[in-house]
Amino acid sequence: MSQRWSIALFALVMALFPVLPGIPPFWMVLLDNIGLAALVALGLVLLTGVGGLTSFGQAAFCGFGAYTTAVLTTSFGLSPWLTLPASLLVTGLLAVVLGLITVRLSGHYLPLGTIAWGLSVYYLFSKLEFLGRNDGISGIPPISIGSLKMMSAGSIYYVIWSAVLISSLLTLNLLDSRLGRAIRALRRGHLAAEAFGVQTARAKLLVFIYAAILAGLSGWLYAHFLRAVNPTPFGAQAGIEYLFIAVVGGAGYVWGAVLGSGIVVILQEILKSEMFSALGEGQLEIVVFGVLLVVLLQAAPGGVWPRVAAFWPFERRSDKLPAGERLAARPKVDIAGKMLLEVQGARKQFGGVVAVNDVSFKISPRQIVALIGPNGAGKSTTFNLITGVLAATSGKISMLGRPIIGLPPQEIVRRGIARTFQHVKLVPDMTVLENVAIGTHLRGHAGAIASMLRLDRRDEARLLAEAARQIKRVGLEGQMYQLAGNLALGQQRIVEIARALCADPILLLLDEPAAGLRHNEKQQLAALLRQLKHEGMSILLVEHDMGFVMNLAEQIVVLDFGTKIAEGAPSEIKSNPDVVRAYLGVAA
Amino acid sequence: MNTTILLLLAQDGVTNGAIYALLGFGLVLVFAVTRVILIPQGEFITFGALTYAALASGKLPGTAELACALGFVAFCVEMFSIRHQFTTGRLVRATALYILAPALALVLAQFACRGTSSATINIALSLMIVGPIGLYLYRIAYQPIAHASVLVLLIASVGVHLALQGLALLFFGAEGMRAPTITDVAASIGPLRVTGQTLAVYIVAASLIVALWLFFGHTVYGKALRATAVNRIGARLVGIRTVLSGQIAFMLAAGIGAISGILIVPMTTIYYDSGFLIGLKGFIAAIVGGLASYPLTAAAAVAVGIVEAFSSFYASNFKEVIVFALIVPVLLARSLSAPIMEEEKD
Amino acid sequence: MTEMLLSVKNASVSYGKVEAVREVSLDVAPGEIVTIVGANGAGKTTLLNSIMGILPFRGQVQIDGCRFERLDIEDRVAAGLFLVPEHRELFTSMTVADNLVLGGFRTSRSSATAALQRVYAMFPRLKERRLQLAGTLSGGEQQMLAMGRALMGEPKLLMLDEPSLGLAPRIVADIFTIIGDLRAAGIAVLLVEQNAQAALRIADRAYVMELGSFVLGGAASKIAGDPRVVASYLGFEQGMSHQETAS
């Protein structure tokens, strides 16, 4: 069954549910609560599960949404439909402010930062006079359409679940797009994404705001559902619970948010009501809840949704090649006679350690240059200086006569320098095709809104077709739909080359491309690189396999302890006494 | 501003800060060794405080029974997990650790609360009860998912926190408890009155810092715990049992939490849920210390204590808002100053 | 027949549905150097990790005749089995000396002191750098430290995973000399190497691994002469020497 039909079926079941005879009204309340929690969790799926930004603060955004409409409807008598955009706007703006700080937090500081501002906002709600302090605000009008006032749990149900379904679809669309791939790449660190032009800070901020707005929407619905607000549901506990819902459902899966909130809300309800009220122990419920939480995590650390989805007959994605128009190639500049890349006295110091010591070399158009030397000699650091990952302490680097030093990686790849990494940086749970398509990032244009509304299909088809073309070029078309993490390390390096080719580079930087390849695979790689050179590309590579390097490179630069000790044609390098002493050893 | 008030607030802040520092150490220790962010640290404070208070008032603390119950669960979990690798040695060890140790503590506690036992005995007994609870929790809740991501471990921590808080209510009731001060000695320095209790706080905090520094810097076992934190696989490859490291870290953290609780309970009434908020402040200190540095954690803890003391005096309504909001810029500064390195995300 | 130090029977390892190692059996006798050659992705690292107990697997592992497949890594270490993994797994933020001391975590204090002297004698560079943080060492020094750390545990069998990876050819030669010294000291070595030529030159026996299975096994000199091995693993080196004579 295709995903589209599964969703339609789910929508139908949810639509028919309230009209089934004999459904107790209490169930509707429960379903409303599930929907409200699912909206917040959906944001967390994108933010935490996909983007890798753990937030304990989502309850605060619910609070912003809820309090905005509460104040505007009760103090100013505005209609709830007018306050909806206001609630989302206030939430969105506050999300920008908090997000600008939060997305800059690194590692564990990020979740902890969200706890900190989450608590702060909660205490603010409970202390501010105009928000009613601890008592909150009551007398909020219900949502109404014409004369239909949605006073009951059964009537607001349709509003809540429409919101859940529409948000889920928009989220799925967003994930399956150019921007979605960029977001999915964030969790694995930002270097690779930035190397292909992704503005990672902006992408993070985008998901942060997106998740906040979903939480704000949930808050707005909540305020009109209960028709009263107070600080308690927006505190630390709630923030933790939302995250818990996302993790239980399976952080990273859109439908995990819905499933997770179903599980958690129903579990809480069962514990609160039947079994334990009979025992007369009001607090046992929280003990059992905590224990169940731990047990659930031990039984399914990846969440429940992947386990459920395994039983559902989802149709596998078609294995046919993506088709689309060719992307426009980089405009040809006249490079004849110019130096493609010129590194002059590049220096990088980390504290007192000089990693790259005034290194200079040049790369001409259509030239293959190799950078060799022992590990720790500064080869990868040199790559990082050229690609803008690291700022040079001093020195000049220019491309076709224009300085590129100090430019961010996103700008350097735009100018035509694409790279691979020594430690492969692919997203293991994305297909080879999707991984390679990240390389086309700068050649597409669709933004978040267009992606969510599926207006990006032509753009998207072009990008995927280009990715498929480059995969074929490196000879991995058989693995196009495999998850990148399932490939052997040597093949993953080749996938990285395809990804770099997608950026339509004029200079390709390859960090140990042949490591992990067999003899015949190395020969194929060498043939590919010669072909690329023949088509006009220059290549700078770091490689330890001397046989490979000596056969392929026209010019070799040898580094030792950050310093260039030799430069020349392979035959000169082989017999250079300094190189033999520092690197090659007696008989090379 | 009045100098006396200033000094009093500063003293108050430093005393609280010393407690937060202790808690922060526990958190740093546990995180370093196990990658668990120990939200239940707050409950160890509560347990320590209430166990000590109960013993001091001649009542049998519920935690003694709780330790036995958790020990039994841990024993069952252990037996289940070694069912394919069963050896007599393992059975003996598990029985001693999970069944006999808490049973012994229970028996001793029963003796202690019958007669009037000295403060020292009560403190030792409280540690003997609460410390193993930490170990059992690690065995039951965390050890089976030791390789999960920090996020999953964090959520598990939340579950453990909820369960323990509920258990605390069950075992101690909603009534708050307070214990007699350890000594009644007091001295005045200018306008400041230094009580024996505050002095004890400073001494314990300072000596624990020194003890932790000696342990981690100069003993093979301390180094082994650090090694576990730096590289789990590397540690296992030289024969360090990382599982054991985790258990020890949890036991130490629970012990540190209990000591903090024991130090606080003569100064303020502790309820079943008081620990959480106190723990959070220690948490902040640990965060500022990057969950890695003990001296930074100590400094940050004192700063948190002082900020709290002053904001409760000048803007008591917004005390929490201020304390928690001030963390964010600190985190930002730490994030920006951290070297740009591509961390291998799990 | 001599008692085997390490004996692996029918080992299989799966990642999900993918079987990375299939029904592999191998033996290492005391004081012997055995090498496993094969391309990256053939399953060599997976095999070593499963023998060490890092990865779960089906099959048998015997050390000194005792079954170990159900015991932990730490038990295998106690039995004298040490692995120097591909990524070295050093305690990077601790000093060289601390790394070595922890290598002797399971040995008695007196024998650890003696072992430390031996390791410093074998790797004088480590002695010079003993107060430096392990993370600041060069690649070659890190490899030496990883080997030194394992030797601190007084291994009977040392498993080396790609010890030459990323090192200057000059350092690689040093590392292989030391591997030869280990045999002289009575320590058996199970060596996984991509540099098949060097590995086959030093080893007593060899296995060739492809796609998770052993396709060849026998005396190293015989394996080195096998035409299939020459074609897929030794070809490039020969191609290079051929070119050298041409130039």
C-alpha cells in the first residue's frame, strides 16, 4: 500500500470515529488531548529526531500560543480566528529570539539551554500580573464557525485533527525536499552540509521556528478547548513529556509523533483513573508511569513507530531512475593561462602548535596534484584552509586570481571547489541518491514553503536527476537506493566523490579517496579521475597509496610537520632524499 | 546598599553554592562515566535528607526498605541478563551486592532507630542506604541501555526521576522533615554569624573536592573511571569493566547527593519533592562547568548561589526567572568559546 | 598437534540482515604470526571485533582450550587476548603514561612496573613523550602507544587491526620490525592488514578474506605466490616496481 493511501485511510478512520455509535464522550476528550500533544511532538520530530536539536522547551511555545489568544480574546474581545495568526506570529517571533540563541548552543549545552529558558518562561507565566499569575486566565471563548460554537470535545475534535493531519503532510513534504535533505544532514554534524552550501545555522533556525509554531498552534487550540489557561501545562514537566512522546513514538518519524502521543496520553489516563484510584494511592500512578517509561525505552530504544511500521505493507520506493531536465552547468570562465588555485604562505596555528607552516603551492587548470606526508603533517588542515572550514592564521589563498581566504565554506563551494572527507561524512540512514543530492544544494532554489506545498517538484526532479547522473558516472547505480550506511567504507568514499561532482566543481579536493579500495577498484577510480581531468577539472588529492599517487598525479607536494619539504613531479619526489628520509623510508 | 545585608546575602549564597557544587560534582561524575544526565540527583538529596532526619528522630526510614526492594529487582535483572553466562561466582557476587548489603543496612537501621544513635552513625547509615540505591538504579534502568544515545538516556533519567519522586511521597508522606543541627557551635565574625552547620557545609564541600581530585588524578581506579569516560571501547580493551565503572559512578553520585541532603536538612525543611529544584541548581553549575570540569563547576555553583541569594532579596518574585535566564548567555558563551570540532554524533 | 592459543570455529556475524562474516574458522598457535589479508569491507575488522567480544557473533571462540564466546571482553582480556583496534581507541585526553598504566589495569603492580620498562625500551619515543596528552601525538606515535598499551597487559595473543593505516611508509617499516620482535618475545600476533605485501612477508601463516569468508589459507609464503592473490592484492605494488624499472 502506498503511503498516500495509508494516510487517506487513517484520515477516514479518524473522521468516522466520532460518529460511531456508542463512543463515550470521554474518549473524545482523550483523542483531543492526543491530537494536541501530537502537534507539539510533530515539531519535535523535525527538531530533535531529524535535525538533532533536543528541546525541552516546547511547552513554553504552547504557552505563548495559549496566552496570546487568552489575553487577546478576554481583554480585547477579539474573535479566536483573528487571534490564530496573532498566536502563531507571537510564537514565531519569540521563537526567532530564543532560536537565535539556542541554535548556537553546541552539544549538550543545547538541551540544557532549552531547559533553562523553558523554566524561566514558566516562572514568568506564573509571576506576571497581566497573565493572571498562578491563577491564569479563564473565560476564553470557544472557536466558532458561523453559529456553531465548538464547546464540546466532539466538535473541536475535527479542528484539532485536521490541524494534525495537515501539519503531518506538510512536514512529510518538507522532509522530502532539497531543504529536507539539508535538515536531515544536520544531525551528523554541520561540516559536510556546509561544504555543499547549506546555511546550517539558518536551517536549524528554520526547524526551530517550525517546531515552535506547531507548538503555538497546539497552545491556541488548547486555550479554546479548555477555555482557560494557567501556567502548569507549560512547565518543565510538560516540556519533558513532549520530548518523551517524540522519543517513545520514534523521534525522526512523523507518524511516531501521533503514535507516541496516543501511547503516552492513554497510558497516563489509565494510570490516573481505573487501576490505581481503586488502590487509593494517588502517587503510585507517577511511579508506574516512570517505570513504564524506562521499560519502554529498554524494549524499544528507537521508538515504537519503526516496529509498527515494519508490519505495515508500505510499498517500497520505486527503483526507477529519477528523470528530470539537465541542470544548467556552471558558466564557463576563461581559465586558460590563469592559475586555478594559488596557496601562498598559508599558515595555521592551534594555540602554540603550527599545523600548517607557511605552505605555498599552485594548481593549474586540468592538473592533478597530490598532497602527501605522514598523518598529522597538516594535509587535512590544508584542505580545511582551502575550503574555508578553518580560518588561516596568515597567508593568501586565491582562485583564478581572486582571493578566497576568509570566505565561508558555502561561498567557496559556490565558486567551484568541492571536496570529500577523510572520515566519511554521509548520512547513513539516507539513501545514496539522497546523500548525493545534497551536493546539488546550491543548484536548486525551492524554499521551505514551496517544499511543504509540493510546488518544488520540477526543481526537485532536476536535482535528483543530476544526482543519479553523477552516481552512474562513478559506477554506483546499482546501489542508488541503498542506505549509505550499508555500503562498504570504500564505496562510501566513492559516494562522497559523486556528491562533490554534483556541485559542478572546477576543482575537486579528495581526501584519501582510494583508502579501502581493492586493486581493480583503485584502477577504476584512477581512470575516473583522469577522465574528469580530461573534461577540464583539476584535482587536489591526499592519498597514502604511493602506487596510486605516483601513477596519477602530475605534481606532488610533500608535507612533514606542517612544512612543505618538497614539490615536483613523481619521479623527482621518489628520489628526493628529504622525502625518503621523512616519509617514504629506504626503498620506495 | 547596606554592607551587612551584602555580606549576609553573600554568605547565604556561598553556603548554598557549596551545596550546589557538591551536586554539580555528582552530575559531572556520572555524565563523564556514563553519559547519563542525572536528573534523579534531586531525589538522592531528598532520600539522604529524609533518611537522616528519620534516623535522628528514631524512626525507621522508608528508604531502607526501598533499598531492599530495589536490590531485589536489580538481582532479578542481573540474573536474567546473565542467564546464558551463569557462573557461581557471579551468583555469589550478585547475592552479596543486591540482597545482603541492603538487608544488612535495614537491620542496622532497625537497631539504630531503637536506641539513640550518634549523628555520625546516622550519617554513615544514611550513606549506606542511599549509596546502593544509586547503584541499583544504574543496574535496573541504565545498564541495559548503556549504549543508547544521550537523549534516550536523558529521557530514561526523567522516568527514573518521576518514579523516585512518587516513591519518596509513598515512603515519607507529604509532611516535611527537619533534622537537628550536627553541632550547635557558632561564632561571630563582624556582622556574620558562622554556625557549625555552615562550617560543616564548607568543610565537607572542600574536602570532597580534594578527595575527588586525588581519586581521579592519582589512583588507578580513578584513572580507570576517567578512561571509561574518554573512550568506553578503549577502556574495555584494557580490561576495565565499564559496567562496574557506571555502577561505582552512580553509587558515588547518590552518596554525594545524600551528603548534600544531610547537610541541608538541619537548615531547611525538606519535603518529598524538594530535591528536584535544589538539584536543578547543581545541574546549572555542572552545565556551566561543561559537565566536565570540577573546579569550574565549583565556581559556577557559588555564582549560582550568590545570584540566587541576591535576586531573592531584590526581586524575590522573579528569583527563578532570573537564575534560569542567566544560564542561557553563559551556555552561549561556552558554546562559542568551545573549539570548532566536528563531534561524532551518536 | 600443538595446543592452539586461539581457535575460532564457524564464526558468523550479522548486521541486521547483512552477514558480514560467514562461517569463518581460524587458529593461532603460541608465538606465531598469522595474517588475514583482504580488501576493506571484506569483514576483517568485524571478525577481529567479534573474536574480542565487541560484537556478538555465532560460533565458538577458544582461548587456551577454554570456551569464551559467552564471556565479556574483560574476561578475554584477563585470558591474555588483546586487540589494538583500527581506530586505536586511546584515552586521548590523558597522558601517555596514564594510557600505559591503564593498559596494565588487570596486572599486578609489580609486573606492571616491569612491563612499563619493557614498553619504554621497545618504544623510546613513548618514554620521551610520557607526560604529553595522547591526543597530541602523531599518527605513528599513537599507533605505538596503542600497541604499547596492549603490551602492558602482558598479552599471549595480540590482535592488530590495520597497524599501518595512514602512517608514513618509513614508520610502517618500524611497526613491522616491532611485530617481528613480538614473535621473538613469544607473543602470538593476529594481524589484519591492507598492506598485503608487508603482512605476507612477516607472517608465518595467512588467510585471504573476501566478502565475509576465507577463500584461501596456508603458509604465508605459499599465499604470497598464489596467482589470485597477486592479481587482486599485490598487483599494484608490482605494477609500481615495474614502472620504476621503466622510468
